[in-house]
Amino acid sequence: MTSSNPVDLQSRHARKILALFVMTVLGVGVLIGSTTETGGWYENLQKPVFNPPNWIFGPVWSCLYVLIAVAGWRTYQHCPRGRLWQVWCVQMVLNFAWTPIFFRLHLIWPAFLVLAILLCLVSVFIVSAWQRDRTAAWLFMPYAVWVGFAGLLNLTIAILN
């Protein structure tokens, strides 16, 4: 992400990689979400008053996954072997791991720990990207807010149950 080695993000090849990033991140997110039943277990948990309706999670995560994918693509295009790319990959693994940990395994406290670590990595990404690719950093800001909210929601559910 240095000015001495600019990357053409507008090239046809770069746009193909962008499409691959969006399809992969959004596709995996939708696959995990659509194959994970919340079922009676989740419905029977005590939830805080600020718990949003279930229908909101799909659209919000779909939008966030597009932003995450674009940030990942930009990072990969600029520095495919760098620390920032590694942070993006690890946060993606944790992101995808949370749903099965919470909903399939019913491990509320470990799921909260995953979100806490995820929020730290998202924050590291934003801070690290800020000087190199401010657009990628900005793309992660709504994600940071939502992961913070999800962490608060997960923590509150853990405490109530």
C-alpha cells in the first residue's frame, strides 16, 4: 500500500478479483446463516429489550459482508502477503465461526469471547489500514459498530441466561 507501487484497482483483472471476493464472503456468510437454525433454543433464551427482530440480521450482515469483501479485496490487491491481509483473514475466520459456536453448539460465553477478539481484530484492521488505505478502513467502520453491538447483545444474553 505504498505510493511507490500503485495498484490499478480499475483494471479488468482487479474487478474480477473483486467479484470473487464479494461472491465468496457474501456466499459463505449466506450459506452459514441459511444452514443454521436458531430453533427453539434461541427463542427460549431471555433477551434484552434492545434485541432487534430476527429478520434484521440477514440484511445487515449481507450489507456488511459486501463492505468487508471490498475492504479485503483492496487489502489483497495492495499487499497480499502483508500483516493487514493476515488480520483480514483471521477476522474473517472468527466472523464465520461465531454463528455455529453460538447457534449450533449453544456456547454463549465462548461465542462472546469470539466477538471480543473479532472486535479487537476489526479495530486493528481499521487502525492499520488508516495510513495505507483509508477507504478500506472506512469500509470496516460499520462492521466495527455492528460487531460491538453484537458483542453487547451476546454478553447480555449470556448474563441473562
